[in-house]
Amino acid sequence: MDTISNMLVQIKNSNNAGKASVVVPFSNIKYAIAMLFEREKYVGSVVKKGKKLKKFIEIDLVYDADAPRIRGVRRISKLSRRRYFSVADIVREKRALGTLVLSTPKGVLTGKDAVKEKTGGEALLRVW
């Protein structure tokens, strides 16, 4: 089961339903992606809650004139096929729609940040 895809679908469905927030189970990678969404202003606040085994992430959703800020999400790397981008590949992908999210040795970064850091990595998703 792909937990990152489940988180993205929960966020997208909650946005389309007009919910104020969404709660997803906690993992370090999902928390890093949620923090990146907050930094890029795709979502409001991101809060880690719970204790020990019952941790979860509460994500406040943001809307622009009744339209959700996250209009679409596409998963690039899947469980069956991993996609890795070098810095040159990221530069070529910049023309594409939205923000590229990468898992690099320096953490979860956007495509712009990865080019600044001169590092490549696994392309997790694209959000617009």
C-alpha cells in the first residue's frame, strides 16, 4: 500500500468536499511533504498530534475564492516504478505544470530548492 498516495488522495478529496482540515496517519516522509506544502502555501498550518503509536498529522486546507489551492496532484514515483532525477532532469522539468517534490539526501525539497542545492533525488510527486 502506498501511504503517500493515500495522503494525497485524502487531501485532494477533502479539498473537493470543502472541508476545513484533514487528518492523516503520521510518518516522517508524510510530515516532511506536509511541511513542504505549508512552506509553499498550498495548505495552512500543519500540526503533528498524538502520542507514541497513535500519531497523526492535522492539515488545515486553504481556498482561493471558493476554489481549493491544491487543484491537482500526480504521483511520479510509485511502488512499482521509482523515478530518479538528476539536476539536469530537474531543470528540464521546470517548464511543466506545478511544483515538483523530490526526496533528496538533503531532505524533501521542491525542484527549485534541489537545483539551488545542486542535488538530485527520487521524484515523489507534482502538485499544482
